[in-house]
Amino acid sequence: MFHFMRRGPRAFASKLALSVVALSTALASPVLAAGKTITAVMHSDLRIIDPIFTTAYITRDHGYMVYDTLLAPDSNFKIQPQMADWKISDDKLTYTFTLRDGLKWHDGAPVTAEDCVASLKRWAAVDGMGQKLMDFTASIEATDAKTITLKLKEPYGLVLDSIGKPSSRVAFMMPKRLAETPPDKQIPEQIGSGPFKFVQSEFQPGVKAVYVKNTDYVPRKEPSSWTSGGKLVKVDRVEWITMPDSQTAVNALQSGDIDFVENLPYDMLPLLEANKEITIEVSNKFGFQTLGRMNFLYPPFDNVKVRRAAFLAMNQKDVLDALIGNAKYQKVCGAFFVCDTPLATEIGAETLVKGNGMAEAKKALAESGYDGTPVVVMAPGDVTTLKAQPIVAAQLLREAGFKVDLQATDWQTVVSRRASQKPPKEGGWNMFFTNWVAADVSNPIANLSIGGQGKKGGWFGWAEDAKIEQLKDAFVRASSIDEQKKIAADIQTEAYEQVIYVPLGQYLLPSGWRKSLTGVLDGPATPLFWNIDKSE
């Protein structure tokens, strides 16, 4: 069991005073906000604002504010038209998407099919489901200003699910001039067609991000449901206030200085539950999977025997107890594709879920040829749901015999640094930790970190595994759920043997908001700020 040191009262008071000053600075706007304003503390500071450049959820959340999608899922898991509807040819080889009327970019230009084709190509170059879709695609082109025609080499059942996927990376539409930016470079400006506009002049990384209502946005007529339906904006302005200290965020929520806090600290839930002015709910009922990812390019984790030793040292319960510490919100789970789903299996996960692999880890490390190379572990301290994992893992790795260089940082630095393929001694890394929403890991095609594509097109860590890629191809061609289950189990077996990544358990995340807010949506990609109204 792992514990964190409690702050002394004097240190806490000092930090709280500084945080209150920072809060007042963040809330002070150079322009008086007219009408209704929602102030929110998100799970992370926003720095990277290109939603195709990174899989970070704070950037995905920014994407949903500024951009729109061609398709989107509703609460019945059914893909619905969003910017476009579609027709499928009888032979299942041609998909024709037609843009709806009234779509404009934030600079006033009309949305065209050419813009959307360029956006789909940029997204598909780096997203796992997009990459697999392109493997089956013969051509995708704009056949007129409002029509996108996608032709397949052979029938592929995940076309709509891929384009309409709700979480990282989302197929957000942007103008062609921006979508032609290589996906490994960030776009130079934020012009979308979504329900909010990004206020670049007020963007202060580390302080706040500001969005205003897009008065030209024409919402769909259907009710809001997950990321589909009418994105009806009922407030004039949304401000994301950076507040890394959870105690300060909770105090601000209780005082009414903040309207919404995405991640509530578990140890403060009893206090908040007693406050009749605050609503506490788990918006994402499907939860999250937390995981550790190793860098396959450099020692020591370029050696599968060393990776296996590190894997054997891991213990899900220790991680979850430190991260969550509340049985109501945590679940030990060895399934790569999420527990309580059709593809769930515990194959290969025995030591991870039972926590009995340390003796075997020490033996495996001694036999692996490990030469004492320090393991550089990035440890962000500014995100509640990412603080514990690197600390616990570092302790377990040291116990197994590894030398560990635990480097304190913030999450946005991790997001930038994990994309670097430089050696650890030159600013690279050996291991980092992250969380996926269940929607992003529930099958082998959606699960970006299960890929084996290596340095070209692979996810951070750049695992190379031809067998996994072959099994994924077999999965999408499977004709029955039973066949898919068998292939998914084979993928999990290979993933554990090669230590593609280390699942460290599942958890639910409660959010809190003032009861002056109504219409807060649930779903697999929350929070969403359309449909929310605020009473004065």
C-alpha cells in the first residue's frame, strides 16, 4: 500500500493563498464577459491545441468546442449524421456523404467537401481506426462542393464507426489549408465550424483558455445525445481555468467562484456530497483504463526480456489504491479491451491482477542481461489521475532491481516529450503513464496503443509487432462475434508476451458542478459544454 505525505497546515495555507491570487488573476478578463459565463476547472492545463497532433484528452475536449464531425454516436451506440448524412451502395463498396446546409467556418467561408476530404486524410494518417480504414480504401474524393465519395477495395464494416468515433483521435473537420498541415506539425490557427469559437487573444497556457458562442452555428434539430444531435449553446462564454491544486479547485467550487470541476478528489467526496448546492456525477459511465507504456526504441526496454521483468513487477491493486483508494470507483482488470465487454478476457494477466509476480520479476531481470541502464520515468504532478502511477511503478521497478530516474514534470510537458524519438539522455524517455476512456480501448482497432506499427505510424513508444497487425486485419474481416472474441484473445496473449503496454486497472471519475448548471451531458467523451444552461 502506498501513501502520500500530507501537507502541513502552514504549507497548505501558503499554497492556498497563492492559488487564490492565481484564481482572481485567471477570472479577471480584459473584456467584460457579456451574458452567461461558465467557469470550469478541467483535468489538465491546455497547451497543445491541435486535436490531430496529440491524443491528449484535454486537446480532444478543446476539439469538441471548436470543431465539428461528419458523424457521431448517440447514447444507443448508433452512429448518426452530424455534418453529413450518407448512402451506401448495394455492393457495400461506395459510401457517399452529403454535407448539410448552413455549415460555415469561423472565418465565414463555407465548409466544402474538399475541406472534409483533407481533414479525413490528416486524421487517418495518425489514428488507429483511421489507418485501418485507409488500408481498405481505394479512393476518397470530393465529387462536388457538398459530396464526399469513399470507395473501398473490399467491404469493411467499420467505416461509419471509424469516421464517427467519439474519442482520441476524433475525425474533426477543419479548412483544407489547415488540414494540409502534416500531422506531425501543429496547425497554425484555430478555425473550425463547431459551436464555440476559440479566443486566441485571451489564451494563456497555464492560466486559462476562453471560448465564446459561435452565433453562426446552425445546430441539428435532434436532441443532444452523447456527441450527436443538436449542439445548442445556451451560454455566451466558457472559461477553462487552470488550477492544479485540487483543494483550491474544490474550495472555488463550493464558494461559487467556479461552476464546474471535471475531476473531483476522491478523499473530498464526503465533504462535497454534504453540500446541497453541488451535483456530483460520473459523466463517463464506461470509465477509464490506466496504463504504462514503455519506449521500444532504446535500452533497456528495447529488450523484451527486460520488458517482461518490468511487467512482472507491476501490481494493479497497488496502483489503484494509490490512484483512487475507493472501492466504489476502482476495478482490478486484466482485460486489454475492458472488463464486462464481449471481448474481455484475463489471459496473460495473472501476476498483474494478483500482484504475485515480484519474485519472478527479480529472477527474470537477473537473467535478462539488464546492465543497470536507468529507466527514465516521466511523472506529471499537475493532474489528479496521473500522479500516483509513476510513483508506484518506480517503487515496484526499484524493488525488482531496476535503476529508476523519476523525473517530475507536468502533463503538458509529458504530452510534448512523449512524441520525441530522441534517446533518454537527449530529452527522450523510457516510460510514461496515461489513461484511456473505455471507448478508446474497447476493441483492437480502436485501441491505438495495441498497435505494432513501429516508428512509422505507431503510437508513442513505437512498438513493432507484425503478428499483432496481422491479427488486427483478421479481426476486421471476422464474420462472427465468436471469431472476433478468439482473435481478440490471441491479440491479448501476444500483447502480454511482448509487453506492448501494461494495463493497470479501471476506474470511474466523478465530476462536480454547481446546481445553477443544468443540461450537463453524459457519454464516452465528456465533458461537453453545449446543451448546458446556467441560471443566475
